[in-house]
Amino acid sequence: MSAEPPADTLHRSRTGWLMLAGLGVSYVIGGDFSAWNFGLAKGGWGGMMIAVGLSALIWIALMMTLAELSSILPTAGGGYSFADRAFGPLAGRLTGFAIMVEYGGAAAVVAIFIEAYFKSLTGIGGLPVILAAFIIPVAIHLRGAKEAIGTVFALTLVAIAGIVLFGAAMAPAFSPAKLFDMAPVGSGSAFLPHGWTGIWAAMPFATAFFLAVEGIAMAAEEVVEPQRVLPRAMIAAVLVLLAMAVILLLAGPGGAGTASLADRNDPLPAALNAAGSGRAVVMIVNIAALVGLGACMFSAIYAFSRQAFALAREGHLPAVLGRTNRHDVPANAILIPGTLALVVALSGEAEGVFVAMVFAAMVSYLFMTAAHIRLRRTEPGLARLYRTPAGGLVAGFAFVASALLFIACVNASPLWSLITGVLLIAMVGSVTGKRIEVTR
């Protein structure tokens, strides 16, 4: 009989690149059903389109950068491990906490969107729906990573089908004039109603089409041959996300009008109703949206729990978060941060929480891309089973873009950016950094 794995390690499975790509898409797909449309109010359709194009370039560069780092350090810590190796424990700690806040914020904002879509479908909303949005995925996660990833992959396929159906249903109502129906402000134009500054203002919300896909890296410790599987999964996920972004950005505003979707928590059903689609189509897309948001919730919980587990294993969080259950799942790292995310979701502040999520993500991106550059210089002899083409230039571009997005978040919501920054500083200052042995 084989020996029982240590309590502070995770079970490895033969999860393939296709399923991991599905996991990556599921991290993001909640943003396809809401959040992105908030950018329409900031920059109009033209500003949002340009912002999405820039975001796609940023995430392609970021994923190429992380693919190399993941081949060097395939651990559940992901970005935390990269920054720790390059800059030491303080940088690693800050990066790890930023990733936790990013995915905790993702769980909170997705729960808010689930409540909006469920209410649109059934007329039932409020606290019971938000509670169910957390309890159901948590219960499945506690059974094990294989079950969770398999569930997420199936849900993601349904959600993608829903987006394709949405695009097809909106096509007959498409008119280029509807893309530009926002009244220009000041020196703005029909294409850029808020002028060139609208692109800047829309950037945090354009990230909704890609934000969090880098969470694939945190599955590295739980797959065989991560150096082969992860790069393929990362690139495939970004390409799928880009295709869905194009469908949504054309079909929604082009069929219903840009102005009508700018402030909705449920933009897809709203667009279908505005375009006069049949009740059956609206219902199917609404259900697919709930499925996609559910997949996103599964993935957000997976990500923040693995990050909390990795940080606890290194002594940066209480040891209780580093314990695994009989399924080799970090149960406490799921339950405790999940409860905090639930509290945030009860605020109902979808736009503000989303900006906080992006702010935290940019902190981690800055350290991860800088880690790539530094490790290329300080440890050129490290075994790199995958090398980023034009690595220094690609990582440098991702670093500069992350810095600009960080500033854009402060511009979009100074209050939520301040809250997030204070939270990260407080978390970093509250730990000892001494490694703690963990047990079941």
C-alpha cells in the first residue's frame, strides 16, 4: 500500500491541458456576463473596444511570462512563489495576499451577479441566493480538486454555448448606429463620447474579459508534467476569451444599444429583451449565464483557497489554513476566506468590488512580471522547460501595462483602491514569515 501523502501537499492528477484551459476560462467567464459593460459608461463603445484590444495584448504577454515561471516553480503558490524566489519573502507575501484579495473579490462580485441574474430569471433574489452561490460550490470543493475541476469544465462549456447563442440571437438586431448611441460629452465624438480619456477610464472594466485567467498557474502543483501542460492551457484560454469578448462587444451594444447596457448587472438578458428576442431564448441565455457565473465562483474559490494554503504552509498565514482534509483538500483555506468573501458580497457594491479586485490583481502582476525579468538576470541557469519568446521585452511590456492599469484603478475608484491598499498593507504587517509545520 502506498504511503499517505504529507498533510501540507496537494494531490497530483493527470488533468490535461484542455481541462486546465477550461479552468482558466472559468476563472474569467463571470466577467463575460457582467462587469465589462460598466466600461461602456466610461468610454462609450469606441473607448471600450480600444481598451479591450489593449487588454488582450496585456494578457497575452502576461500569460507567456507566467508560462515560463510556472515551468520553473510549479507550486500551488503561483505568483507568491515567483516573487518570493526573485525578491524575497516580503515581496512574496505581498504578492500572495494580493492574489488572495483578487480572487476573494472575484467570488464576492460573482455572487452579486448571480443574485441579479437569478432574480431576472425567477424574480427571487437577496440573501438566500447569495448564500446558495457560496454554499453549493464550497460543498463540491470539499470533495476534492478533481471533482471541482471536472465540474467547472462542464459548466464552462455550457456557458460558452450560451454566449454563442446570445451572439446568434442578437445578430438580426445588429446596427452599427446602435454602437454609437451615447451622446458626446464636451469635445467627445460618437466613437469616443468621453474623448480619449474615456479609453483610460474604461481600462479597468475591459479587464473583465481576461482578469484572473492567470489562476491556471496555481494548479501547477496538482498536475503531472506542468511544464508541458500549463503553457498550452494558458495560451488556449486567452484565445477562447478573446473570441468571446469580440462576440459580446459586438452583439450586445450593436443589438440593444450601448447606452442601455452601461449600468446593468444582467446585461445579456437586458440586451435580448431590448432586441425583442423570444422568451425562450432569453431564458436559455439567462440559465447559461448562471451556469457560467457558477463556474467562475468554483474557480475563484479554488484560486483563493490554494493561495491561502500555500501562504499558510510557509508561515505567512495561521497554520489552520494549511491543513488538508481526508480528500487532500485545504478545507479551512476554503471555508475561512470564503466566509469573508460572503460578507463583502453582502455590500452589493459590484462596481466598487470589481475595481478593488483589479487593483489587487495589478499589485500581483507587477511583482510577477518583475520576477520574470529578475530571474532571467540573476538565475539564468535555472531549468526552464518553457522559455517566453523575447522574454525580457514581453515581461517588460506586461510590467509597464500593469503599472498603468494600477493607476487607472485609483482613478476609477479612489475609495475602493484605498481600502484594498490598506488591507494589503495590514495583512503584510500582521505575519511573522516563519515557516509553520502543518497537519491534518
